[in-house]
Amino acid sequence: MTQLFKKTFSAIMLTGLLSVPAFAGTAISVDLWDAGSDMTMVDNMRMMNHQNMMGMENAPMGIKLSAKTVPAGEITFDTLNSSKNLEHEMVVALLVDGMTALPYKENRGRVDENAPNMNLGEVSELEPGEKSSLTINLKPGRYMLYCNVDGHYASGMWTLLTVK
Ligand SMILES: [Cu+2]
């Protein structure tokens, strides 16, 4: 850290720049988690029904980010599926101003990824314990990261990200 600081500092001195050093991008850690029981499809459906009563704070699964706001530009999502027994994924969507509901297919329990802005990039199905990264360029705006495995979005597996 100190070394890096010195290098950065001398680079600034050498080039005579007083502004922020050139920004190579931002990395965010993404944790795809769940409560960890042996959940079957039937349990998933039951969770979806409970969701309305429970509220998000009691959701049985979710997405946790190391940062909720990041600068525009190249963003790397270092994604870990920390579940012990379920596959999860992470899809990036842009929330357009005034949007009140996502294009959601009730019959399939999934967000419609083919709808505009609903899939700007993804880390597709990760096995329990598996990691993968996605790097994409994001403009300022409000984004949502979600898991589109059947029933998971409705079970609370989404979070918001602000790009400034
Ligand atoms: Cu999931």
C-alpha cells in the first residue's frame, strides 16, 4: 500500500498533474448468498409466497456488494456464489428513470432478460463455492444486480448499485 502510494505520488510529481491519478477501473466484490438449507423447487415456491409478508430484510437469499456507489467507467464484479447447495448467477440491469416494475414472467418465475436494459452483462450460473468475474463499462445511472435462477429474484435475490 505504501509502495503503491509512493509510486502514484511520484508519478503525479513527475507529470506535474495535481488531479486524481488515472483511474484503471473499480472492482466490487459480489456475494451471492442464501440461508443454506436444502431448498427444493417446492421450497422456492413457498418462499416466493412468503416474500410479500416477510419483507426484504428476512429474505432467504440475496446479493451483497462491497460498494453501493461507484464511479462511471470500467467496473469489475468479482462474484462468489457462497451458497452451500444452490446455483446462483448475477445479471446487471439498468433501471430507467420512472421505471415502476420489471418485465417479470410470473409463469416462469424469472425476469425477462430479453427486455431492453435487463441484461447488460452477466456472470451466469455459478456452482456453490464457485467464483467468476465480469468487467463492463457503465455510464452514470441506477442499476440492479439480480439472480435469474427460477424464483430467486422474487425471493429477494437482487440489489441496487448507483454509478456516478
Ligand atoms: Cu440465485
